[in-house]
Amino acid sequence: MTTVSSGVPAIEIAGLDKSFGSVKALDGLDLTVPTGEVAGFLGPNGAGKSTTIRVLLGLLRSDAGVARMFGRDVWHDAVELHRHITYVPGDVSLWPNLTGGECIDYLTRLRGTADKKALRARRAELLERFELDPRKKARTYSKGNRQKVALVAAFLSDADLYILDEPTAGLDPLMESVFTDYVREAKEAGRSVLLSSHILSEVEKVCDTVTIIRNGTAVEHGTLDELRHLTRSNVTAVVGSDPAPLARLDAVNDLQVTAHDGGTRVTFDADNADIAGVLRAVTALGVHSITVTPPSLEELFMRHYGDVIEADEVAAEVAADGVPSDRAARKAARRAAKKAGVR
Ligand SMILES: Nc1ncnc2c1ncn2[C@@H]1O[C@H](COP(=O)(O)OP(=O)(O)OP(=O)(O)O)[C@@H](O)[C@H]1O
Ligand SMILES: [Mg+2]
């Protein structure tokens, strides 16, 4: 497509709204995926990821806002756009009486291809890497094998944009790593990828940027490094003198102090924004050894997901007896504190 080389984003979503009756699935969603980038799209169940993807695919019409791929409107230019995208859902359905190989060939033929010999070689390679027997009837395939059929067909295509909605649901870890290899290869070939996933290791391995969506709104967006700044690193050190000064620092959280051979072991979480000051304070205590572990995406993720889980628990406790319990109140306070610290 001519627009691919002209620097237009692969995906451009701004102020996107979509309601189902009284349920507001998308609420002013913003999401941009530059061409050639692998974008992780994360969020708890019901956050609006699949709805976003269905709008992009032209399967659903949004209520308001802008949704474009390669500069074209996803609704009006859906037919043209579909020649340039490939889509893998998390729950692949196949034609039950076709074999896996026939399904792959049918899906591939739908797109058309120039070089049949190269396609055959790549098909064989994909089947081998994904350990898929293409001779079995689709109705006999397990969930994971159905996913593999769709993934083989997707990676056989020469799409400019891969739209993947939890594509590795049901795949074992070995196959998941084959999947990440092919995503990397797609990126190296200049393709763009939107990857909706609950699997953090997958996202950490392949994504250039991550967008976290909640209640139909993007709540975090950035590169993994940028997002990691929002969280805390774990510091473990053995120091020579009394660690009491550390307890007085706001950036030091959950300080634990234990006796250690010839010194004192301290373990705490440090706000990354103030890590330099924290390390100076630790150094002043006479460091015997120190380990700083950067935050994982999981911690970032859990902060957002944790809120959802806690809110549900509070609601359940309130519902049980009509008034919030002490525990519920404490949780609500923790949540508020956490939020205040975040933004
Ligand atoms: N066809 C529909 N009719 C009514 N409500 C819908 C429909 N599709 C989605 N919703 C609602 O819209 C909201 C967003 O759902 P969506 O499927 O986009 O979430 P998701 O982020 O993909 O979640 P998951 O991680 O569970 O796949 C949910 O509240 C869901 O119940
Ligand atoms: Mg979904």
C-alpha cells in the first residue's frame, strides 16, 4: 500500500466511543501504532480490547471518534484495508470437515500470492516450527492446534499489519516462544503488529510499546522502559551501619531489616524517580553488597489489575452486610493512596 511508506501510522485511534446499550465499552480511547512497531495492548477482562479490534476490523461501527489504519477510515475503507491486514482471534473456529492444511491453504488463497514456491517452503517451515500436523480434520484439533492453524496462515500472509487478539490462548510455552520469534521476524520485515495479550512475558519479549486500557480508556502508554519508571525497583543490600535513616526516606517502601554476617541486611522497594537519592543514602551506610532488581511489567500490570480485583472485593463485602467492613475500608484507603502515588 502506498501509504505504508509515507510515515502514516498503521493504527490511529482518537476519542473512540462504543456503547452496547448501557455498557460503555470504549470511552474516548486513544491509541496510535506507528508503522513498523509492535504494540502491546493490555487490560483486564472486559476492558474493551476486543471491541477496539472489532472496530478496527470493520465488524463494529463506533459511536464517535476516529479510527484509521494507514490513514484510511476503518469503516468506509474496510474492503481495501482488509487486503493489508491479517487477524488472529483468541478463539479460532475452522471449517470442521477441512483438514488443517486445507484451512491454511484456503485462508492463504483468499489473500492471493505471487511466489507459490516460496510460499510452499515457508508453509512447510511454519508447520514444522509450530509442530502442526496439517492432515487432521479441523474438528479433531485441540484449541491450541486451532490457534496454530490461524497463526500459520497469518505468518504466511504478507500483511502490512497483524491484528492479534490473544493469539496464543491455549498454546504451550514452547509454542508461545515460536510465536514470539515470528512476531520479531514480522517486525524486522517492517510490518506493524497490534498484540492484545494477558501474557506478560510475551509482551515484554516482543513489544516496542505498551498501552494499558481500562473501562474503555487508555490509562498508560509508553515504551516498556518509560512505563517501568512508574514502578518501584527492589533493593537488597548488606550495610555496615544502622539503617534507620532509610526508614525516614519517602521513596523507601516496605523496609525490612535483618541481621546478617558482619552487617545488616535491608530489603525495600524504592520509587524509581528517587532511586539516585536512595542509593546515596544506602552507600552512606557502608555497602557490603547490593542488588537492585528493576520492576517487571507484571508489577505495573498488577497495579492496574489489582485495583480492579480489590474494587470487586470491596463491592462484594459491602453487598454482604450493607456497610463496608474495616477490611474493605482499609483496602479502599490503600487503593486511594496507591492511585495518588501513581499519577
Ligand atoms: N456484542 C456485545 N454486546 C454487549 N456487550 C458487549 C458486546 N461486546 C462486548 N461487550 C461488553 O463491552 C465491554 C468490553 O468487552 P471486550 O470484549 O472488548 O473486552 P476485552 O478487553 O476484550 O476483555 P477480555 O480480556 O475478557 O477478552 C464488556 O463490558 C463487554 O461485556
Ligand atoms: Mg477480548
